[in-house]
Amino acid sequence: MNLVIRDVRVVDGTGAPAYRADVAVDGGRIAAIRREGEPRPGARRVLDAGGLALAPGFIDMHAHSDLALLRDPDHSAKAAQGVTLEVIGQDGLSYAPVDDRTLAEVRRAITGWNGYGEDIDFTWRSVGAYLDRLDHGFGGEGIAVNAAYLIPQGTVRMLAVGWDDREATPSELDRMRHLVADGMAQGAVGMSSGLTYTPGMYAKDAELTELCRVVAAHGGYYCPHHRSYGAGALEAYEEMVALTREAGCPLHLAHATMNFGVNKGRAAELLALLDDALDAGADISLDTYPYTPGCTTLVAMLPSWAGEGGPEAVMARLGDEATAERIRHHLEVTGSDGCHGVPIEWDTIEISGVGDPALAAYVGRTVREAGDERGETPWTTARRLLLDDRLGPTILQHVGHEENVRAIMRHRVHTGGSDGILRGDKPHPRAYGTFPHYLGHYVRELGVLSLEECVAHLTGRPAARLRLPDRGLVREGYRADLVLFDPATVAAGSTYEAPRTLPAGIPHVLIDGRFVVEDGRRTDVLAGRAVRRTA
């Protein structure tokens, strides 16, 4: 054996009670598990765990590391949390499949998530070539953690239809079907949508249903950021349940929150809706992050009509006084669909990052605070920021409710997802803290979940959704993607004031039996690869 981890408290990812054992690793897999009283295996190296907990590596079901994995070989933001697999391609916008035009447009559209990518060599255009690029990683050695990919429906629509707010023609719909089928055949695990982001939000249900039929035929799942987390949120969830039922496609609800004042205390209504569907035979799962604020881009708040035509058209509309006033009215009075149908409250919108260093003084301030400091209205400040930073600002949106967060994380199909945007001077602490925050705050401090339940939410359940036959559990023969942590001390280090602080209480992380974190320090091991859909 290469390695034996002695005297460890195995939390195996099933939700079953933890037990003491020695766990042997060889050839990148779990070779033996010997419980107390059974003969102890030998190995070239013995790690005395001293009663640490051993769990499967955590699976981040909602990540935005699409370029970070190719930019940063260290990637401690996730590796130090015990994350061994990220699901990327989220919210309907990512970098494959594309052509030259679409690539330039999508890079602009999600600059606030990933930066423009001047430091990335965009050698790929297809899903398969992107996954191959992840495999190659840095000098052919791979990437920091494993990654699975969702086909981004908004990018597919961008490629086939463009940025027009209209129904797809039959030939355009047929092209989208083929693009999704090709991406699934090349290894994607499903399809995502961002139905408050242009241009994906221009798709009607019939179009989405047809694409979901293709996803289902290839054994994948649909992961929508649906049409509203604010006004009409329950109806938006119900829409996704009905749509996927019609398509016969498994459904995974992205960052399944109930936000804004209109949804305070209403998590039980969402969970009842899901329970009814599950009891009727629907295949549904969901993910959440254990924080109340959201995080997105400032431009995402604008009404969908302002995004028609793409980023340059948005800039032109913002630059025109009459059109900008119309945008303001939709934001502040009507409630734009980009802001989930709720009139925007500028004191809940905190600037978390900008692309232009000259605008750094805005970071950490709400739009209202920044406007007051300059003696101008919040909209004047927001509009200037969007124009000066060329649609680049990212924001924290303080619109969540703790009671909803706790209720949803208890649900039987819940999984964990950071929704972590790594860009910006002051990113959301969830990017660096989601998984230890679950274990430290919600398990140890509050008792919302037991340790065994929580680990199952973060490992076994997501692996089952991804249909991974040999990940997500501590079992003989499974891949040795493992995390050792101390249940008594594990905690998120990241805070709103210091969001890039690494967690405590996670001394060791292994991917394929290789230490990517050892004694609390990131090694130079690049054991991550693209994880492709299995038949």
C-alpha cells in the first residue's frame, strides 16, 4: 500500500453513523478499510490521524472557476476547503461551445465573474476541447481539483440565435439541439441556464423543454438559475418542475434560495412544492450556499430588454439619456426582471469588485453610500460605474433570510454549492468558506445538521446526481478523493471583511490518493482532471 491513514473517524458520505477505522490507499483508490479490531494494513507511509474525521472530498455543485482552474495552479480557494470536484459552466454562461464571435461576446458578458481572460489562451471552441484543456492544465500536469462541466444554454443560444429577444426559428432550435447533443457526447454532465441573464432568459419554456429532452437522452440533468428568486419565486420554481417533468429530465435547482422581503419565512412553501413533486416521482435535487447575501454582476440587475443585442448595445443604451432614464424607472419603480421583479434597494447592493483599479474606492460601499459620498443619486453612481468599468462591477446583494437558509439546507435532496465568484477586491466569503462554514457553523455551533448528514449533503448526494460510480463515498475501490478535518475546530476563515482568508481545521486533502493539501499547506500537486459524464 502507498498510504495508510490510521485511527480515523470515517464519515463515509452515506449519512450512516461515523466509525473508527484504518483506511489504506493504493494506486489512487481506497484499497482497504479496517475497522477497530480487524487486522491493520501496512503501507510505505503511515499517517496517524489522531481521531480526525475522514470524509469523501467535497463536491462543489455550483462553481464559477471556469477560468480560475486554468489561471491559478494553486487554487487554494477551493482546495483548502476540501473541495476535490467543482461543477462549472453554471448559470447558462461559459466558454464552450463557441465560435470566435461568441467567445468574444461571452468573455465580455461575464467579465464580472471571471475577468476578461487576457491571461488565458483560448485554444478551444468545443466542449470536448475545453475538457481536454482542463486535462492538460499546467504543462500537461492537470489542474488543482477535478471539474465537471454543464453546457451553458445562454451561450448555446448566443451561438445559434444571437442576442435577439425572440423565439428561435425551427432551424435555430435544431442547431441548438445539435450543439447540446454534441456537448453531452463530448462529456458534459448536463445543461445550465441563467434565466435572469441575457440572452438565455429570452428562451421560452417550449425551447428549454426541447433542449432538456436532448440532455435527458444523454443521461444528464438540467441545472437552471430560474426566472426569479424574488417576486414570483414559487411560480418560477414550479415552472422548472413542470418543464423538466414534460421533458423527462432530472432537475437540479441552482442556489435554491427564497430572497427579498416578499419571501421572508416562505421556505416551507418551496419545500412543500418540491416534496409534492418528489412524492409523485420527479427526480429533483438542489444546492445552496450557507450565507444570506447573493453575489452577481451589477449589469445583471438591468431589465432584459436593455441587454438585447449584447454588451455593446447595453453600453450604448446606458450612454443615451432617455434610455438610461427608462432603465432607471424599471429598476427603481417597476422592478426589473434582472432584479427578480423587485424594485431595487440600492442600500442592499454592495460593490465587491471592479475591473479598473482606478475605481477601487467604490469597493466595499453600497451603491447608495457611494452616491451619498458624491452628492448624487444611487442610479447616477451605478450608471457611471457600469460605463466606466465597461459592465465589469461585481456586487454582493444583501437580500437573503437566515430562516430560509436553514430550512432549505435540511431538505432531503439538498447539496452544497458555493456559487463562488473569485474575482474582485472583496469577493463573497462563500467562495473561500462554504464547506467549512457548513461544518463549523451549521453542524458544530448550531446543530442544524448532524456531522454525518452534512457530509452526505456535500459528498454522496452530489456524486449520485452526477452519476459518478466511484466518487462521493469512503468505500473500498472508490477513488481516493478524501478530506481529513477536525470536527472540533473546522471553520471558515473567510469573512466579509477578509474574504480570502483560508479555513481552519482541514489539514489534509487528497485527490486520486495524492496530497493536494498536506499539514494545512497547499502542495504543488496537480491531480485534478475533467470528470466526464459516464453512460
